[in-house]
Amino acid sequence: MRLYMVYVEDPRYSTPHFFVAKADDDEAARRLAQAQLAASDHYRSVDVFEDDRRVCAFAKTADGAPVEREA
């Protein structure tokens, strides 16, 4: 298991929500990020890091559809 830092942007708060997640690999961390973004209509984006490496980043478009941002 590897440790990933997950940052969730929610406009209701002034700073991103942060938590540490365990995942087997980067693909599992990507799935976790997508699930986290879908977990609330309020969430705007999710960024995932392993140490100082950005693994992935997802955001919602104006109509709420998820889209991957360049990592």
C-alpha cells in the first residue's frame, strides 16, 4: 500500500479539505479521486499527490461533469 495526499476543493470553505489515503497504486488513487469528486455536488476539484509528485487532478465543468486536468 502506498500513501497519497488528497486535496478536495469545496467552495463552502476557505481552504481545501485534506486527507491521507492508502491505495495499491496510482490507478487506484485515480479511482479514489473520481469517487471523492462525485461524493458531493459541492466539490469542485480533487488533487492527489504522492510525496511531491502530482498523481492526478479532476475538476467539474460548469454543468457538473468531471474532467481530468493535466497533472
